Amino acid sequence: MPESNPGAGHESPAKEVSWLKRDVLLFAASIGATADELHYLYELHPNFAVFPTYPIILPFKNTTQEVIDFYAAQDAGRPQIPGIPKLDNTRVLDGERKMIFHKPLPVTSEGRKFEARNKVIGVYDKGKPGTVLETQTDIVDAQTGEVYTTAIGSAFFVGQGNWGGPKGPKNESFPPPQGKKPDAVYEQPTNDETAALYRLNGDYNPLHIDPTPGKKMGFGGVIIHGLYSWNTTAHALVKQLGGGDPTSIKEYGCRFASPVKPGDTTVTEIWRTGNKDSEGWEDIRFQTSVKGGKVCLSNGRAKMKVKGKSSKL
């Protein structure tokens, strides 16, 4: 019999991560921040801030300012997990991503040392469709031990199942409220160059620039980074409900349901539930669809302090 959860708790060595103000500005521009949000786009703004989801890019970027070989970096960064077959990083898609924001990231890491600390939550065998690897990554100040963000993500390794592992737990669902119109709707257009800009943050997966991998995986060509849509949707929430304030969001997560192609416009629908925890964080539901097409981000939920639409901070 297979172990109940092989690989669970496996920790890979911590990786140093770093960023400059320029990285923060590029990220905000690449996910659709606009001129009424200069606190994300202008380094001399009195409230200059990192957009909260920026840390999602750090495990791709690490400390480099240069382009990297994505596949080689993924292989090197994902050491063999005991009890798990070797997984092919050229055939992997995002499954689900959730981020918890503990402390705002400083606008540069200069003069300090930060690390990405990774551990395996579980590895699940989904049969012929593939294998799911669920991990947790904390961005930590190496000197003080303070955790700034926690990211929990699942990667889906296409066609790499049937190795006898556990099926994994049933995923919790966070559907939009039945019969309720969204409280906010936000559209984000893309074009043929959207992924070419976003990848400069450090996510150089060829799937998003070279048609060949996408054709091999059955997408017909290039698809836009799932994390581009994930980040632009977070931006929609902060802009539409959080008044543009980076501290307005405490948790954010969703499932990757279908790909977005260059030229698609995504439409994010956002619902307030009115349910608040003891600290005043409201449960928010959302989903993002391709305009005229399928849902691309499902199971969307966030914890926010609602302040209204973005105003100049």
C-alpha cells in the first residue's frame, strides 16, 4: 500500500530572494496598474508600495536580474521528493494558488536578506490526467525570522499519474452567491505582447512566448501566464473594493480553470458576502472569465476590508 501522504513535510533548501524598486514598478505596470494608482507606479510617491501579490514572482526570480532558462531552473529548484516519481517540468500547469499577507513587503530588499522557504504539503495521484504537487512557500526575513507572505499552491503535472499515490483530499468549493448580481465588475484586455511584458518579472516559461510547447500540450499555441490573470484579478479586487490600498487584502486565492489566449479580455465579477471575522475582514467571492467564453479563474475567495473604489492615495 502507498503511504497516506508521501512527500508531505519534505523541505527543500531555502533560497535567497531579492528585488529592487524597479522590479516592483515593472510588476505593477505589467498587471494593469493605471495612472490613478501612482503609489504603485512612481518610486517618489509618498505612499509608494509593493502591490501585495508581488511575492508570488520571487520563487521564479530568486536573486537574479537576468533572463533564466526556465526549465533548468525548475528542475534545479525542485529536488527529488522521496517516494515520488521524477516529474517532468516541461508539462506542468498551475492548479490553484492562495496567498496570505502577513506584513507589507518593503519596496526593495537592499540591505536585508530574504528567503523563500518551501515545503511539500502533499503529492496526489490523479490517475491518467496527472499528478498534483501541493506546496507552501513562505517569504521570510532571514535575520528576524518574520514571515511576510505565505503562498500555498498546487502544480498539475499533465499525464504523469498512475504511480500508485493517494488521490488527495476533496477540494473545498467557494462558489459565487446564488442569484446575486456582482457588487463590482472589472475588465482587463490583453494583447499579443501581454505575456512578453509579464514574463520580464522573472517567470520565463516558454509556454507563454513560444507556440511550440502550447501546441504539444494541446492549447494550439501560446497561452498567457495563469499567474498574470491571478495577479490582474487581485489588482481588480484591491482597486474596486480596497480603495487601491495594499493593506486592504489579507488573503487571496483561486483555482486555474481554463487558459487565457493573447487578445482575450478577462472579466472579473466580485461579490461581497457581508460575513466578517472578529478582526473585520470580510469574506469576498469572485470569478474571472474570458469575455464571451469560459471561466478561467474559479473558486475565488478573499478576505478584505472594503473601502470603495480606488482613489488617489
